[in-house]
Amino acid sequence: MQIYFFTNKNIESTRTGALTGFVFPHERGIAFEIDHLFVSAGLSNGGDVSTIKKANTKSDNCKDWILEYFSDNEPDTVSCDPGTFYKRIYRPGSSPLAGCPSPSVLYDEAMNSAYIALKLLLQKLEELFETIEPTEQNKKCYGHKVREVLLLACMEVESGWKAVLDENEYVVNGSFSTKDYVKLKTPMLLDGYTVALNKALE
């Protein structure tokens, strides 16, 4: 069975199903074909499984159906089956699938540690903003405090990625590098996240 991770580029249409007749209010999803059905589920904030009969579409295969309904012509393919459990990976807002343990049960200590690290990092960022106001005019400002926050952020991200790879028994050839970390993009949907300042602060 071929599994696809896709981006819903037709979300304005699929949110209500007005044009497609198929309701899918999620920006990201997973899809596969089984028993003459195309199956999809939202990943942005969790979501129920939706199905549509293959005969009711113009598509011969799942990849064509993703293009037809969601306008994503380059979905990512993965080799795992639906419901595969990756250790130490959790999508905020998602509900665990049947048979999969809750991440809070397995990784309570790790989640608390990550929360504390994030809190400390944000505190340092707030302290930095007390000196350098986060405005358009100050984008070119630089100094040792800025460097300190950037280095800490990079180290925390790398530490988190390394922990996920280690937990899933990933075999590294030498030391970890971006060639290893990039392999987390698809299972963790890393390209679906954005970071931005509150508009009131811009």
C-alpha cells in the first residue's frame, strides 16, 4: 500500500465541500487507496477519516486523486502503514489512533524537559526584546546577546531532533548532521510549521 502526505492547496473549496462535494477542512493530510476507496485524514489539527469511492472521481490512482481534489502534484510518499507509531513524535492537537499509547504516558519527563527548555529560551528572547525592540527598523541589529539566543535555539532544536532519531533506533554514520535531521521532515511534518511574532509587536 502506498501512503501519501499531501498539502491541501484547495482548502478554501474543500473546507465546505461546495465545489468538490468532499469536505476536508485541513491544510495537511495523509491519503491512501484501499478496497476501491480513496481514504484521507487531516494532520494539521487531527481529524476524522474521510473516504470517497474511486468510481465517483476522475482519478485512476491515489496520487491523481490528490492532484484532482487537493491540487498537490508532489505529495510525499512513505513506506509505513496507516497507524504506524513513531516514538517521541507527537502532532499538537491530534488524538492518538486506536491502539497507540498517549505520548503523555510514554514521554511525560521528556515533554516536561522540552517545555522548560522552551520557556527559558522565550525568556531570553523577551529579555533581548527589552533592549532591541522587534521592529522593521531593527532587523539588522546584531550583538552577543542576539548570538546567544540564536545559538541556544539551534542547540535545543538539534537536541530534540537527535532524541527522536535515537528513540527510533536510527543508525548514524559518524556524527549527526543535517543529512540525518532532514529525514525527520516528512514524519514530523516540519515544513508545516511557521514561527512569527505577534502582529502587535511587529
